[in-house]
Amino acid sequence: MDYADMLAALQRGWGTAVASLAAGRLQLSKTAEPVLSGLYHGNAMKMFDVVASLQDFPQQQVVKGQVGTVVEELDNDHVLVEFADVNGVAYAIATIPMDQLMKLKHAPA
């Protein structure tokens, strides 16, 4: 994915760009970095945001794509996320870097 493709993806929505970053397909150039600099920090995650992991965290028993809920904002870069099963029973509570999470949305923008 080159810079023009990335900009087109960003115009369609953040999802494609985030997915490309997570999969390692997107190599950011110095020109592209400012475009994405506010991706997470400009829209900091807050308590009760529903998120999905963008990578595996084996020590916490969390795999890429699992859905959790932010239960605490720890600092500018990390949040505490609770991962629960379909019955609401928590199986992992983990400190996760915000750049390794995607905020999920349930309503149109």
C-alpha cells in the first residue's frame, strides 16, 4: 500500500488503514506518519469503549480479533481491557497498548 492508497483508505474510513497496519502490509514513510499520528491519541479510548485486539497477547490469553471493554485508562498509551465470554464471565483483564486496539462502533458515523 503506497501513500495514495493509504489516503484513499483513510477517506473511506479508518478500518482499512488499521487493518493494513495490524497485518504489517502498510509501511509508513515520514510523509505518511503525520496523517496517522492522531489515529489513537486524537481519539483516545475511554472507559466502556468496546475494542478489538489487533494482535495476539498469549500471556493474557487474548488472541487477535477478540472483543473486550475498556475498564480503565492507565496513561496516554495504555488501557486496561476486560475480555469476557458470551455469558459475561471475564477470562482476561489485561493492560493493552492503545495502538494495538481498534475501537468498535455500533452506529453509523
